[in-house]
Amino acid sequence: MIDKLDYTFSIKRIKKTTDTDYINAIKIYNDKIPYEIRTPSNEITMWLNNESKNNPFELFCFVLYFNNEVVGFAMETYIKRSKIMLGEYLSLKNEFEFETIIFAYIDLIRNYYKARNIDISFFVDEISYKDSGKNIDKESKLFKKMLCVQGYGEVEALHTTIPLGLNNFESSFTAKIYIKANDDINEISKDTYLQIIESIYYDYYVSWYKDFFTEIQFDKYKKKVDTFYNNICNELIKKINYM
């Protein structure tokens, strides 16, 4: 008779993309994340292989394990200038898609940052707000619920997500920003919000695609980003509450 039964959740940050566990994890990511919000895995692999202190952002990609078996993939991006950690993807095999399990992996990732003394001002997530929040994908609905449970606040302003490349038109949509600060605050200034958006748009997305595009393609992409950012600047009120 078995009197004791243990389950082990663990994570490993990816350092080598030749790691078999990374290959298995990225397969789960490709299978689970919808096309319209999925960064091509070859681009993720390229940036992981070209990590540099001079990059304006740093990828944190993790293999997720259950009892030493690869069951998922997670990715967050640290934007250095604004010191924000942008939540991006957490994908699991179907049999592990439960809130309690997802929380367990999020806690492990947060503890990883604490153990390495990473200076984070805000944890930030973009959640789809298509058709005033009525037409969003399953993953966005789940994570919106989970962010609220974790104490994230919804910023009372809309913005447009930057398209994932030039041809994935569905990846650009109306979204809301959810923020969790280290301090107990219930509002952020216009300048702070704009710095967050600016760093996501330019330090991350524009920098990400610079090496993938021709000069003409890059100019076209950057002009689109400029338009999105200018629209946000023109629409913002003086103070933005989040609760």
C-alpha cells in the first residue's frame, strides 16, 4: 500500500537551443499557441542564440517539467531601459492546463527572478480586447482571470498590439495592459504608462525585427509602429488609473 505520493513541478531556463528539452518544449508551444499571437519559433531560437549585453531586451525562456517530463514552454521578456518584465507565453500539454498547475509554474518563474536579483519595476501583460473583450481567444480569457487573481491591475486605456512581422495582420488588435507593481499603488502617471508602451514598441518589437527585415521592410514596419504610438499619445488623459 502506498502511503506517500509526490509530484514535482520544476523549470529550467534555456541556455542552449540544441538542448533536446528545448526542442520538445518548443513543439508544445507551436502546437498550443494560436497563429495570430504566436511568435515564430525560429525567431525565438535566433534571439536565444544571439544573446548580448548590448541588446535592449533579454529573453527568459523556460522548459516546464512535471516529474522530470517536459510538459510545457514559457517565455517572458525583460526590457532593460524600463525594467519591465513582459509576460508572453505559457503553453502546456492538454492534460496539464489547469489554473493550479499554471500558478505553480508562474511562482517558480517569479522565484527564479528573485533568486537572481533581477531589478523589475513592473510585471506587464497585454490581453486582447477585441470587440470590447467579447471576441478573444481562449488563452487570453484564461490569463486575464489569472492576472486578476495575482493582483494585477487593468490600465484604463486601450492600445494596439504591434503586428508580429509584416504579414501576420491578425496579430495586431486592440488590447489592454495589465500591470503588477512592487509597490502598493492604484494609479500610474501618463509618463510612466507611455514609457512602458514606448519600451514595448521600440526597445522590444522594433529591435526584434531589425535583423529580420530588409531596410525597406524595416522602414515600413517602424512607420507603422510610429503611427500606433502617436495615436496612443494623442488619446491619453493626464492620469491613468488601474485597479
